[in-house]
Amino acid sequence: MKITDVQVLVLESPDAYGSASGGEEAHGIKYLGLVKVETDAGITGYADLETQPHVARAIVDAPSEGSVAGFHGLRSVLLGEDPFEVERLWHKMYMGSVYYGRRGSVMQVISGIDIALWDILGKSVRQPVYKLLGGGYRNKVRAYASTLFRSTTEGMTEASRWYLDKGFTAVKFGWGVFGEDAERDVELVAAARGALGDRTELLIDTGWYIHRTAKEAIQMVRRLEPFRPFLIEEPLSPEDYDGYAQLAGAVDTLIACGEQEATEWGFRTLIERGKVDVIQPDLSRCGGFTAGRKIVHLAELHNRLCIPHSWTSDLLTAASLHLNAFMRRAVFQEFNVTSGPLSRDLCLTPIELEGGWLRVPQGPGLGVEVNEATIEKYRVE
């Protein structure tokens, strides 16, 4: 079997993403990049990207520089290759783009292509991806609703009750207005805890766009600790490894980071130097399954929790469920609850919450089928 084409399809939703003030859920993402890898066997792999999709398309479509190493477009690197050789192809893409890549958007495109290759592998041998990774420890994972902070305590209360009514046993509030006013931050978190009760886990993403010193982050976490958050996510810049070490050593609450990180050596730095309690690899950013499997092993070796970041669509949720199935210990599956069509309608059969849990897809490859009608309706490039 040989790769015959690699594309990034750009999809555009009619509405913009933004935070809500009341309990209603925000609209989903505005743009989505969808990787499509085709083979001469008629088997196609898909993956979505959490990156700037127009840039991603240029990275794939860029021409080869011939014999000059490190400046190749990723399609030219992959045409004619055997999709089963995922390790070698990952390295070939990395080295083929190394002079303008290594991290950022290029690594995010490599990640999507890698996920699509594993989708092809699973479809070819008629097995779910988690079995190809090495086996499954579970067939379902506890989900947390991933949503934005509302701007009022009334909105936080209303939203929290709505997620409880939907069956969630864990909720993460993040970004939005959090970080603009310390007193209001405490009030919003208190409202969420009050509405969720004592038996529902509350996770908090404080938003690293708000610049904080390590001591400011320590003070913030201590203000929130009376409300018993399961974890506090990204209170510092992703590159502030020493600040994370200072923070993690000073508080009792679990400190999480990693959705911006990539490659196994990047996560080794985050674990060994940053000393965070929870790593959060995003398969569409960290290097796909080929890197993700190594990152899971790193977390296990260093006895850290691993909770995959997964926010775009059901396609990425499915991929992350396979990674969670492969881990010896899985804690949560992030579940994007936004209402937009690129989040909800990209797969023919949407992933549904069942008693607070999400089932690991058991079909071949990622185990979900993309909705071609959705692609046709929203594709702009």
C-alpha cells in the first residue's frame, strides 16, 4: 500500500467562537483544518487539527526544495510511501521540515498526518487504534465537560446545573473573564462549586495568556484551594518550566500543563524540569499517536497523571479515547461541549455521554466515520 495524496481541507463555520455570559453554551470553533491521507488501496485516513488551518494547508502544499534538506512541503515527503511505517515517516516529516518547523504549526500538521496514518493502519487490519498502540485497559473513560468561564455568578450556577443535568460528573471552566479581577475569580469558582456540589469534580483552566509570576500563581491557587479543584491548568506560560516547578512544590492542588507542548523530549523537560503533576498532551499538537505513545510511557515512568487535551471535534475526541484506552491509568477524557457544527457534526455518529462516561470506539482505525456532507457544506478551501 502506498500514499497517493495528502490534503488539508479548510472548513469554516458561519458563527464565531466566543464566551457566553449566561448559562448557554458558546458556539464552537470558526475554522477547522481536516487532514485527509489517501492510499492506492482505497483506504483513507482522517484527522482534525487544532492549529491555523490556512497555514497548515500551505505546509502540506509547499513544493519540495529538491536535494536541499529541511525545506520540503509535507505532501512531497510522503507521496509513494508505505503508511504502515509510522515511526520512519514521522522522522522523515520532521527532518524534511526541520529548518522551518520543529515545533508550532509544522509539528501540529505532522501530528494530524500521523493520526491519519494510524487511522489507515487500523482500517487496513480491521482493528481499533488502541490495539495497535499495544492494547486496551478499558472500554470507557470518565468525561469532563470543557467549557468557558461565564462572566457572572448566575451564569456559572446556571451552566453548572446544565452540565449536571446532561450527566457529567466533572466540569472544567477555563479562560473567558478569569484573571481580569481576583475577587471575581473567587466568586465565579465559588458559584461553580456551590452548584456542582461535593461529589462532582471541578477543574479550572486559569488561562496562561494572563501573565503571572510564579508567586502570583501560588497566591491565586491558594485563593482557589478552599473550593477543592481537582487540578488547576496552565496558570503560567508554557515555557516557564522553572516557574511551574516553584508553583507545583508550593501548593497541594494538582498543577497541569502540556497542551502547548510537543514531542517526547518536550514533555521530558516539562516533567523533569517543570515538575508538573499532570501532563496534557494534545494528539493534534504533540506529534500524533507516534509521539503520544512515548509521552504516555514518560508519564508512567515518572509517575505523573496524563489527561489528554482534546478540544476540536468528535474526531479528535475519538483519537484521544484510544490513547486513554492504551494508558495503564486513565483519569479523564476532555469533552468539548460547544454547540457549533464543526465540533458536533464532523462525524456521522456523534460521540455521546453515557452516565458521565465516553465509550472507546471499537471500529477499525479511529472507529468513527467522517460526515462527508458536513465537509461539503463547510469547506472553503
